[in-house]
Amino acid sequence: IYVPPELTRAFLADSDIYPCPSATLIRADCLRAVGGFEEQFAKVRTDLAVWTKLTAHYPAVADSAIVTRYRQHGQSSVAKLMGDSTGFASNELRFAEWLAAYVETLPSPSRRLLEGAVCRRLFRCHMMLALAGRTLPPLRWRWQMFLRLRRYAVFRRAGRLASLFFLSAQRQEESFR
């Protein structure tokens, strides 16, 4: 049994481990209490958003047994999105921004436990968009990242903005892991 927000942090650290919706049992009253699914993520990330909300507020039991099979095919919403690097990055940023706003609503102890994962997601999303299709000089890249990330309270509170100017690009990615 995972106590909130332990499983949320695990999902956000590795989004490949969150459960397939057809392999879960959810109490209807818990789903209603957290507001259900996020309609803004109609095709991709709906499940991760609802798992974030549920596991941030309710204990969860996780079992590693395989109980369903997940069929992947080239015409799925995820496959189509993955084929469009800018669309993928934009969608991931939309989720990361929703996540940052949602984490801000959590009680302080839970928020503090999740801030690192939120910062990593925001950083990676903005990095993908900042570097898409062009090469920027290192100082300009750092300035662009600073301007993009300073608006998020989670970055200001975590004190991670200053590191953008003092670390190499490779070390920056490592520092947000």
C-alpha cells in the first residue's frame, strides 16, 4: 500500500510505470472527489493526470502482476503524437503546466515531495521546445530557459533557476534528474 503522494512521485519520475486504465479498480467516490478525468487531455495524458490526482490524495495498492495486455499500433493517438516532435513537446508542456498548477493546490508536505519531479518535467519540456530545430549559443540558451521557467512558482521556490546560468548544458539536465 502506497501512502499519498508516494505513488504519485513514482509515476512522475517514470511515466512508463503508471497503470493502463483497463488494469485498475477505482472507487467511484474517490474519482468523483478528485474531479474525474481532465478533459483537456482528451487523447494523451488523461490517465497520468487522473492517477496524479488519485494517488496524491488516496492510498493505493499496486501489484506488479500483468493482468491485461496493451496493444500498441501506428494509428494510436500516442503514436501519431510521437511522430510529431513539436506536437509531442507542446502536449507534454501542456501536461507539465497543468501538473505544476495542480501540485500548487496540494498541502505543503505533499507539494514539497512532488516539486522535484514537476521541475524536471517542466525543464525537459521547455528544453525540447527551446532547442527544436535550431542551435542556440549556450548563454542565449540559458537565458531563454530562465525566461521560460521563472514564471513557475515551483522553480522559484525550489531555487533551481540560478543553476541554469552556472552549469553546463549537460550538467543542467543531470541536476534536474
